[in-house]
Amino acid sequence: MPALLRNFALHMQGDLTLSILGGGQLGRMLLQEAINFNISCRVLDPDAHAPCKELSSEFVCGSLSDFDTVYQFGKQLDALTIEIEAVNVDALEQLEKEGVKVYPTPAAIRIIKNKILQKQFYADQEIPTAAFHITQHSSDLLNHIQFLPAVHKLGEGGYDGKGVQVLNSEADIELGFNAPSVLEQKVKISKEIALIVAMNAKGETVIYPPAEMIFDPVYNLLDYQISPAKLEEQQLWKAQAIARKVITGLKSPGLFAVELFIDREGDVWVNETAPRVHNSGHHTIEANYSSQYDMLWRILLNLPLGNPNEILPSAIVNLIGAEGYSGSVVYEGLDEVLKMENVFVHLYGKTTTKPGRKMGHVTIISKDYLDLTHKANKIKHTLKVIA
């Protein structure tokens, strides 16, 4: 029997054991898709009440950064993937040596999880990215005053807008990080887009249509987005070529989200890459033939890549904990939103809220872009996450 058919037969019998490192909302949506493949899936997460807990075949509460915890968790598996970069890469490398399939590869995760290594990778691969300097201490910023305005990014440990500080002038230097970081020149942004790229073990790739991202100015989190983004044809070709070059340069199977800037002159620059399913791909559950979650399982199971194309254009509104509310979550305006046509609500199973916490998202699909933006703004002002 060919290997592809043998793998398919095994996993349809539930004989393959796979794992997700990280039990948050991305892992939860991966588990929801795993049901279609009859996969037995274990989850490791430090939060005993993680969103994945009730959906996994086995949930282990433990540190993602501890070598022994990650190694012991993974050594009986057939394959594992991640939903967060903050994992012990040394343990993943040892598991890979012992025959566990780790997608993306530990080598790719090691590059991406450290913003310093990530920026140096772009430079080495001649991938267009904003000019940058490496700083070890906050005092190093004094050597780069002429480089401002710039963005200071913590090398490791930042997430969801945390670990990022805009330095517009010398007066802002005290806001910089006193740890290894990247000082990245500010780009005069016209649009910020994300392209999700899938690559299998054969090196075959598919690219999802681009999503334009609009960020919350307070929390620096994705506020809402539109997909496919409206780009000039040459900008689209350039963005696709750059995104594909990033992934082929990493030489790793998996699913990646490449975030890019389009500046006011129309040039395209890589901002960052995520080695996993991504917030900018939530809409693919309803709006695309193969969702990003379906696509990742296909890669892990050595099945044919899916069709990334859109069925209809879409928009996403993130549901974020409102300022001034902490405690047991209440979704104000939920009934009104559920009455709207072609609107799909996803709640992440988190029982408590706090300001800025990601609690869910809403996807809208429509062939009319004006309808998408109208409904996105209406949902943003109707559905509130309070306590």
C-alpha cells in the first residue's frame, strides 16, 4: 500500500497520536478541525483551565519552556505541532532526532521565536525588511538616536503587541527594553497585510489570499481585517513572491503566517513571520475552501494540500476584553449579532475576561466589500466583552 494511503488508513482508525504544544484558542480551533480526521490529539499547556482542555483526548498541565516536561510529553507521539512559539526548542530537537515528526521544524521555530535571529535571517536571505540594529541593553539606544523614529522589539518573550515599543525621539529612549532587542526603522505604512503559506514535506506550497489587517491603536492587537485585501496586481505578486521566499528559506514543512508592510511608495517589506496557525487566518473556517486548520492537519498527516482560495470575501472582528472590566465574562449584544445574516461567532471558551484579553472573534462573509465593512463596524460597536 502506498505510504499516503497507509497513513490515511491509520489515522482514520484513530491509530496515530498527535499533539499540540499550547492550549489556547488557536489550539482549540485545531482540535475542532481534528474531529474531521478522527485524530487522537494530546495537548500540553501551563494553564489548567486552557480553552483546549475539554476538547483534547488528553490534557497535560505543564510548562512549555521546561525541557523534561516537553520531552516526556512528546516522546510517545507520532507528530506534534505548536500554537505558540514560546516552547523549549532543545526538547523538540531531541524528539526530532528520535523520530517524532515536528512541524514546523525546531530549526525554523528557533529562528522565528527570537526576533533578533528572525531579522538576521531576512538579511541573510536577502528578503526585504526594514533596516535594523541589534541592542543588548537600553543604554545602546543612545548610539542610535539618529536612527529614530524606530520600533524597539524585545528579542524574546513578546506577544500580542507586548514587548514592542515605538521610539519617536530621544525623549522616548527611557521606554526601550534593557534586554537583547531589535531596533527597527519605522516604515511609512500604507497597508499591513498577512499571507498564510502552507508547505508540505515535498516542498510543495500553496498561498492563501492576502488579508489586510487593521490594528487596535491602544492594545496593538488585530482589531478587524478584510480578505482578500485589495492590492494592485504587482503588489500582490511581489508579496506572494516574498512570502514564498521566506518559507522556502526556512526549509520547513508547516503552516506560516507572513506579515508584510506596503509602504506609501508601494514597496513591500516583511514585518514578522509566525510558524503556526494565525489570528489573520480565522476567517478561513467559513470563507475558504480549506481552512488554515484543515491545511495544517493535511500537512501533518501527509495528505494532499487543500484549496486555499476564498469562497467569498470576508471580514473578521476580534472580541477583546473591554477596558475597565475583569471577572466572569458577559457578552453584551450577542443576541443582536447572531441575528445578522452571514455572520459567524466564535467564542474561545475562556470563562473570565480582563482588558485586552482575546475572547473570541466574529467572521462575516459577503461578496460586497461595503457590506463587510458596514457589518464589521456594527459588530465592533454592538458586541462588548464585559464582566
